[in-house]
Amino acid sequence: MENHEEAIEIEVVYALPKRQFMRELRLPHGSTARKAVECSGVADLYPDIDFSRNKLGIFGKLVESDRTLRAGDRVEIYRPLPRDPKETRRERARLRRDQTSSRLSEA
């Protein structure tokens, strides 16, 4: 029989563009973010998850996989970004600048 004071309830989530994985778990006190992901079964459903590339977080804050969980934590598995957001912003700014320059030269 499980002692309820020694267990914590947490969630593990993984979002893809068109679907979302969410699993509520009851784990022993002292469990880590990595243990939660392992126990959730998400890696069986999504074998493309690679912990050398996919980072973990709790409520939007990056954490190490050995982070000890607290009751109510939501462990989030982040997908790698296809492009660096800073580089994307620079590219958009350059395109706007080029469009503005071409409009001014046409006038």
C-alpha cells in the first residue's frame, strides 16, 4: 500500500504542432524530472525525443533533468527550435529594410 505523504502528483506534457501529450502521474517523493518523463511513457509514443536536444522545463522555466520535483509540478518537454529566433528577427528586419529602400528608390 502506498503512503500518500510519500507520493507527489505531477504532470508530464509534450506539445507537437497538431497534438499534445499530457499524463498525470503519482511518483515517490524525491523523484526527478527525468524519472517523471521515463514513467510517463512519452518516449514510447514519440521515439524522436532526444534528451541531448530536447530540454526539460517546469512551468516555462528550463530545468536540469536531475531536478527534484515538487507536488503539482508540470514537467514540460521542449522541442528544439527549427531556427534561431534571433536570426529569424534579423532576417525579417533586413527584408523590411530592403523593401523600404526599394520603395524609396522608386519614388
